[in-house]
Amino acid sequence: MSATNPTNMAQIVTRFAPSPTGFLHIGGARTALFNWLYARRHGGRFVLRIEDTDKARSTDAAIEAILDGMRWLGLDWDGHEYYQSQFWARHAEVANAMLASGHAYRCYLTAEELAAAREAAQRERRPFRIDSKWRDSADPAPDLPFVVRLKAPRDGETVIEDQVQGRVTVQNQEIDDFVLLRSDGSPTYMLAVVVDDHDMGVTHVIRGDDHLNNAFRQLAIIRAMGWPEPVYAHVPLIHGPDGAKMSKRHGAVGVDAYRDELGMLPEAVFNYLLRLGWGHGDDEIISREQAMEWFDLDHVGKSPSRFDMKKLENLNGHYLREADDTRLAALVAAQLGREDDGLLARAMPSLKMRAKSLHELAEGAHFLFASRPLVMDEKAAGLLQGDAPDLLAAIHAELSRLDTWSAETTEQAVREVAEAKGVKLGQVAQPLRAALTGRGTSPGIFDVLALLGRDESLARIADQAKKD
């Protein structure tokens, strides 16, 4: 069966099933993206299931963070989100069916017996495998606590034709009799995920390759129940620049941090995650519409991808330049804690040319709302030394004569001052920039003059000019 043209299969159903124990990890977001794209390309369904079986660690705040991150990236799911804990009765029902069919058994091994077996394996330097005397016991069941274990196959091998990893084989003797139901009757993750995937009609399981070993255990349950087997695609994990698994020590790892702390646009993060482990020729800039048309599993790489913040920043800069100015103005206004009266939107064409993040846009826009006298940064203060006050006085006089105030007319006036003083334009523009913005860097200085307007510009220049 082709992964990219699954014509022999009913409707494609993919799923994203995060654990709500924290933020939406950047690796999880890519998994969600790949599942979403595969379903959307094939006209299928994309299911969101919150795997909240670990009640001690699951929180409402984490659930909201996951939903918020998904919405921000535009990864809409079909129907409502599901919660795994809703289906515990169904999970137990399947475990009991496996007991009845002989594919599972009640195990009464105590914690002490398990610990002793584990210590013996360590002493003998062999892998620990459950070898329960209850696996084939015909003795009457004692009135003691028990768990329900899978009666894993002992002979032969299990083969997965993985759409990313290729053919992967495990000897069945390597699959242990893992727990399906705990002694309190609650299901384990290994059972719950299989039952939920089956009941939700999931046809393709696309997830991180850290789950590849789980797939062989989960297939044992699927085969014991006689259920259809999903198509598996295990995607290599995202690594940091040093080649280690992406973690907090590499900086931001939650999707919310890329939005709130780093000032990224969702379309930039979407595009970057798409290209992190998947490619379409030499294309780097890929729109949402193109991604839905082109995405397949055949071009997902087998090697881990390395996260490169510089590439993401450059990509974000591209999307900032392409973004609607009114939209950017609203985002920047929110960062600055003010409402835009139109000035920010007019400033965006100049501000966004050099910016790589919304934070840089906000920082670049501060001068528009600064109160006089301006507070100078170190570079600006240096630019206002020496003969700068004399130059500013001449600029003030020349600009004051203008009948029309625009970027073009102010540029002509400043050029005439530079020519009259026998200096290059840059030698005039630098102290002018400092006087107008309080910064050593800014958008084009003539755009700044136009944005600030005549009165504010002349007042700021006068504050720093030599007084007669």
C-alpha cells in the first residue's frame, strides 16, 4: 500500500495525542503538523486526543496550552477534542475480552517478587523479561491483588513496514508480558492508545520514532483482538544545534515561547517545522496551501533534524515583510500596550524591512511614542557629540523653511545641508537619527521624519541642536 496514494483504504484518519503535562513541545507541534497535513491532503480526518491518563501530572493549564498552541498554528481538528480518561471503561472491556480469549492473564506477582527477578537479571547481566508463573497457570485465582498482562507471543517475529523507517523487525521473544490493567483496574497507556486508535478509526499513526518500540507491543494487542493494523510512520526527533535531543537547555522548546518570548509569526513557525525533516526539492518558502498539496511521507527524512534558530529568524523576517501592515500594527500595539491610531500601520513598511521578530518591530517603533526629551541609548549619545549640535541647528533651520513635509522634501533639505557643510550625507544623517529616535539604528531617517511629522520632528531636533 502506498503511503502517499492510499487508494485501497477508506477515509484517512490521523491523530495527534499529546499528554497534558506541560506546554506544546516544538517536536509535538511538528508531529501534529505532519498528521494534519497528511489528513488534509487526502481529504481525511484529523483527530485531537488528550492523553490524560496520568492524572497526577495532567493539568487544565497544560491542556489549554496545547489547544492554544494548535489554534495559533492553524491546526484545526475535526470534531471536538477527546480525552482518553473518558474511555477507561472501554479500555477495561477490551482487556477483559483478551482475558476471555486467552490473550491476556491475571498476574499475582508481588512487588517484592518483581524486584527480586529484576535484581537477578542485573546480576546475570541479561535483559529483564517478565516470566510470570501465572502466565499459563490453571490454579484457582487467589483472593489477592492482580494486574492483567498481555500474553505476548514467544515465537517468530513481528515486522513493521514503516513509511519512514522502512522495514523493521523484532523477535517476538523480545516483547514482554506488559501490563494492560493495573491492580486498581485503571488502563495503562499501552492499552489505552491502541483501543482509542481503533475506536476512532485511525488509519495512519504518524509520531516520533521514540515510539517505534511501542509499536511492536501495540501490534500484539491489535492482532490479539483481530483488528485492522494501522500504517505506521515514525519520524526522527528534533535535535538541538549540538546534536542532542531538543530540551530546555537549548532555549525555547514550547510553541508558546516562540510566539510570546521570541515574537514569531505562526506562518513562519509552520513553514519552519514543515521543512524540519521534510522537503520538496529546493523550496524553502512553502505556503499553507502548497504544504497541503505537496506533503507526503515519502520525503520525510530518516535522520534527526537539527533546530537552527538563525534559519527560523530569517524565515520569520521574510513573513514579516510579506505580512499585512494593519495586522502587524495590531500585534505590535498589543506589545506596546497601546491602541494604534493608524501611525503604526503607516510605519510598518519602514519598520519591517529590517526586523526579524515582532519584538524587534516593537523596539523599532518605540521612537514613535517617546516623550521629549528623548532618552538616548549609548550609541545615540555618542553620535550627538562633537560638531553634531551645529549640524542639527543647520538641519533645523533648513527643514523649518519647507512648505511641504514628506520623505522626499526632507531628504532634499538634509542633502543641501550636507553639501553646504562639505560633509557626506551619512555624517549628517547619523546625529539626525539620534536626535529623532534616541537610537543608533532606526528605519530610513527620511521615513522617520515623515512619520513623526513637522512639529514633533522639529521639536526633537531642537532639543539636541546648538542654541544661539
